[in-house]
Amino acid sequence: MAGRRPKPTHLKVVSGNPGKRAVNKTEPKPRREIPSCPTYLSDVAKVSWGRLSVLLDRMGVLTEADGPALERLCDCYAEILECREIIARDGRTYSSVTTRTTSEEGEETTVEEVKSLLKANPAVAMLGDADRRFKSYLVEFGLTPAARSKVHTNNDGNDKKDPLGEFFG
């Protein structure tokens, strides 16, 4: 599908639906719950799962259907940390030495030219890719300042019910 992805209905409702497009009244509404952490995640990803699942639950955006997306978010974060470790250990670049040799019939092999090339560590490109994927998952969950700025809620941290809400709703 070309163009922007559709905004979820709950985000249209809380952000005011400025385009006045029709709201999907039959959109699935999964239960709000913390999905269980997959056992096959790495230890770093499991720690991320614990931190992020609690944060997303407090924000009220985590449901039973969000497990696979949260899994990918945690995997991307673990990959970022692994790439950073490799770069810290091996550096952002490495030298590649190439030699050009020639041999004549009946003579010894002689080295004519030696070149040293500076190349980027592949972990640098891998880090950039993992970072882009990580950011896209952060946006999906509303975990960046820009993503949060588009959502307006009346929830200021307490879940007290307005006693006059049923009369003036």
C-alpha cells in the first residue's frame, strides 16, 4: 500500500482526528496485558524486554497482540549493543594490505607492490541498520518525543474517575 500507514483509531481519538476521517468502529481491541517474554531471546534482549514492557504498560500502550513487535524492538536493541561492543574492541576502521606479485619462468617470485587500504569495519554499517530498525519500532510504540507529541491524553498519571464525568461527559 502506497502512502502513509493509517493511524490507529485510539491515536485518532486522543489526538483529535484533525482530518475528520471516519473512525473504524470495528477495529480489534486486544486486551491490555504484558505478553510473556520469549525464552529464546538473548540475555540482553530479555533485560530490555523487562524494562520496556513495564514502561509500555505504564504508558497504557502494551497489549497482548504486541509481543512480536516488542520482541523485534528488544532484538534490535541487543544487536545495537553488540555492534557497539565490536566497534569499541576493533575500531571503526581496519587496514587491508594487498600485494601484487609477479613471477617469470625460471625466476623467483618477486613482490612488486604493496598497498594498504583503510576500510570501514562492517559492524559500523550493521550498527546503522540496527539503529534505523530500532528507531522505527520506538516510533511504533510512541517511545520518541516526536511520536509522543502527536498524542494528547487526559491521563496525567492518576487514574481517578471524574465524579461529574457521567453528567457532563
